[in-house]
Amino acid sequence: MIQEEELLHRAVKPKALFWNDKTGKITSALFKDSKGVSVDVNNGRSDTEVKIFFQSQFPDLKGEARVQTKLCRDKSCRVELNPIESNQNHALILGEVNTKLTSGQAKYLSRNCMVILY
């Protein structure tokens, strides 16, 4: 089980729908995905290690959004490990009942995450 204090990292691609040009902040669209929100658990890695891994997977990356597992669970989101062949640190943020987060959950995470620009 993923601990409450575990930091989750979400890659932020340079897609216009993820960014509000007026405010320079991310939009809730970053946390909307019908298959669940793909994230990486920190798993004891340094910020630099996470960044290097993300940049190796997504060369056009604009940055990352960081959110603590507890913040997700406070909004009734499930956080589940989902290791894949190319990434043992892969996890998903899922809705309480459905796979997709509600608009309110996505908005909450977008407003309360920390964005790191690369």
C-alpha cells in the first residue's frame, strides 16, 4: 500500500489544455483521464532522479506536478500501484467508485499540487 506521505509525480506535457495562459497555472485537465491518472510514486528517489526518468520517457516535457498521496485520499481518490514493464514506480490516481476522477477531484488536485517547470 502507498503511504499517506508518499509524493506522487505527474508528467506535464506542453499541451495547451493543461495550461491556463492567463494565470500560468495548470488546469484540472491534467488530472482527467478515463483510464486513471498516471503518476509515479517517489519511492525514495531524488527530485533529480525523477526528472531524469521523466525526461527520458517524454522528451518534450514542460515539467511535473507533485501531489502527496494524503491529499488525494482526503478527496476520496484511490491511489494504487500499477507497475508496468518500463516503470516499476508507476501508479494510478482513481476515483472513489469509477476509474475517472470527478471534475471536483481533478480541480482540487490541480489547485493543490506543486508544479515544477523543467
